[in-house]
Amino acid sequence: MFAEAVPLIKARLGISTTVRDAYLFAIVDGLVHELQTIQGITLNENNPAHLMFIVDYGEYRYSNRENPVMPRNLQFRLHNLMINGGGASV
């Protein structure tokens, strides 16, 4: 799920090789699992807002392994996803 996020993260980071692909796929899979199971967000890989959130959050996780403080823009977007349930139809 969200496999198309990895090439976008790589482009954002300027990575052109496949050396880090396994690690980036693990980050994306972990984020999707965390958002769905812990936060209760229903993600849709066809929703560009969800895809870009995964890309931005994945890039943050990759680049800031030792900084546990999430940037304000990601917090705001995460809260909006939580409020909307990720666009789940009720």
C-alpha cells in the first residue's frame, strides 16, 4: 500500500539509487500501519492528500530519526486527518 510514496520521498530527498528502498518502504509501511491501527484513520491511496501526507511524513521520519518533535505543519495535517477519519464514509 502506498508504494508510489517511495519514489516521491526519494525525489524529495534527492536519492537516485535503490540502496535505501527497503528502508523507505519499511518507513512507509510503518506509517500506514500506525495511522490506520493507532490513529484510526482510513487511508485511501487514490486520495492525493493522503499520498502527500505519507510522503511528507515519511520524509520527516527519514530525515529526523533523532528528533521526536513533529513539525507543526505535519501536526496540523494529522489532526485534520484524525478529525475527518481520513475520509471514511460513515
